[in-house]
Amino acid sequence: MLRYTLMRLGIFVGCLVVVWGLVYSGVVPRGLGDSNGMWIALLALVLSAPISFVVLRKERDRASVKVVQRVDRMKANIEASRSQEDGEDDVARTQGQAQGQTS
């Protein structure tokens, strides 16, 4: 997951550098007033999103498989814990009933 995030960040930074170069060379218009930095970041974000979607498809699929495996493992651990608690509760109730009958 970290690898995918870093790759996505790298694509964004690359787009940011390209957009910055295009804005300061005059190919792309500047933002209004003091909004030039935000304009550059927003344009880089809009460009990097579809690029990341296409280029990082395999990495995104690998990351999603890892997430699904982690969720399944957590569900199994929770179920095992629940079963263990149920078993201990049943034993305690049985012992309590046995003590009640002997009194």
C-alpha cells in the first residue's frame, strides 16, 4: 500500500513540475492574482489522477488484494476470539449449574 501511495505521489510531483514549467514559460495561463500556486497544484492534480488510474492499475490491484487479505485475517481473528469467549462462557455456566445442584 505504501508503494502505491509513493508511486502516486511521484506522478503528482512530476505533473506539478511539468505544469509549473508550462505556466512560467507562458504556455498555460497563470492564475488570478495570488492564486497562481493553487492553480498549478489543482491543474497538476487533475492531470495526475487519470495518469495514475491508467499507469498504476496493476499496483492498485496488488494493494487491494493485500487489503482484502488483511480484512479476512482480522475477521478470522475476531471470530476465533468470539468462539473462545463463547466456550469459556458455556464452561462457566455449566460449572455454575453444577454447583447449584449440589447445594
